Amino acid sequence: MNPGDLLKVSVTVPLEAEEAVAGWVEHVFRQAPALYTDEETLWTEVSVFLPAERGFTPRTRARLEAGLQRLRAHGLPVGRGVIRVRAVPRRNWAEAWKRHFSRSTSAGGCS
């Protein structure tokens, strides 16, 4: 990993569990998570982005899993509650979006 890279930590759960799991993720990481719900499956990915140098420890994973177990024990349908961690390379986001647009393909163009 390079300096400035991020770790994306996410938990995918049914829509009904989104709010409770998002609250738990926020509690564990002390930051509001990003939420993405697939409109077809109605499953939500609850994610936080961490500096890679901070790492994702076995202790943190255990805290997340314990919270999911408690939610399950209280009858909340969290599904398997799979925790995924992946590296996200550092990018200049102010410039990166431009590669998805081309003046030649835009309808009417921008002036």
C-alpha cells in the first residue's frame, strides 16, 4: 500500500437492518458510514473509509461481529453480515472524474 491509500470496510445487510448496522458501524469507527442500497435486491452496503496506516485489526473485526451478533439476537435480520475489507488506491479525486467524460460524446457540449 502507498501512503494516502484507504481501506474500505463494509458490511452488507438487508435493507431492514440498514439503520441499526449503520449506527453500530458509526459507533465502532467514530465516523458516519456511507450507505448504498441495491434497488433490485434491497441489500445495503454500509461502508467506512479508513487511512490504510490506521489498519483494520482483528480486535476491530471482533467488535463489529459482536455487534452484528447482538442485533441478530434481538431479532434484526442482518443476514450473514459479511465484513469485507479492501484497499482503495489514492487518487486525485478532483481530477479523476474527468476521465469519465469526453467533450466529443457529450450531447450539446458545455461552453
